[in-house]
Amino acid sequence: MLLEQHNERSLFEIDNFRTGNIVLPGLGFTAHFKNGVHYFRYDGLVSSLREHIDVLPYRLKEPLIGFNTYQLGGFNCGYVLNPNKPNCQMGFLMVVKNISQRLNISNEGHEVAEIMFQLGMINQLVEGLKSQGFNINLSGLGVHQVGVIGGFVAAKINEFDVSELYQEQDPEGYLLLQQLGLV
């Protein structure tokens, strides 16, 4: 979603996005979002994704109108300010549905990993996973595959097992976890 610059302050700043060093929900390590370039906003755990979307400012809600939240545990949405210009900025909004501690942590890790992938922060993600005891090669993987790994690792480092969940609900994700020797 393309946004327009508002006065001297970035819309990301106005809308409470953060930049710089941020402790990542679910994964628990700190990542550096380039100051003034990459922004992150986590609205936390909510009881209803749809109801949360409905109360967002219109500029954040617009790309999510008609977005199907049925059966989702969370989502992330990317926004761009000043595309194709030297002062281009990218920000991601992340929201997770409050289901259970085990699934919340897994969903947080999944969404955060996808955001890092989309912002080109894959090396930071790999290093962060290593700091948590997981040496995983993410090269050649797509955004959803990286999300699967992020969600599984987030649950694992928080001492939750979600392998049966992947086996039942995401067979391709489970196969990936098997190929990487995580299950």
C-alpha cells in the first residue's frame, strides 16, 4: 500500500510505528530496523482481527478492506512512503489473534519472520535464530516458508511443541520442517 508523506514527520511516526532496535515478538531477539527507512508496528494480541482492522486509521485500514481474516491467527501488512525515491520508507503492521499462549507465540514468530524477509533483513533473521540455538539456512526459501520456520522456532524456544499442528494444518510446512531436521 502506498502512503503519502504528511508534513515533516513520517506517517509511520504519526501512526506509532517504531524504527531502530526492536525486540521481536515471539522470537525474542533484537533486530535493527534501519532508522528512518524501515518501520514496525505490533498492535499486540487482539480478540478479533476484523474488529481490529475496523478501528485502524483509514490510511492503514484501506488495503485491508475486504481482507479475509477467517481462520487466520495473525497477519502483517506492508506500506510504502515515497516509492522509488531516495527517501523511500517501508513499514509493516502486525496483528495476532489471541488464541492460546502456544499459538500466539508461534503466530508472532511466523509474522515477524515474514516481515524480516520482506524488508530484506534475512541475514539478521539467520543470526537471530543462531543466537537462539537454531542454525538454519534460509537461502532460496519464500516468504511463507520463512514464516513457517519463524513460527516453529518461536514456539520451540518458548518450550511449546507445534509440530502436530503443522502436520495437520500445513503439510507442506511440516515437510519443510522435516527437511531442515527441526521435527
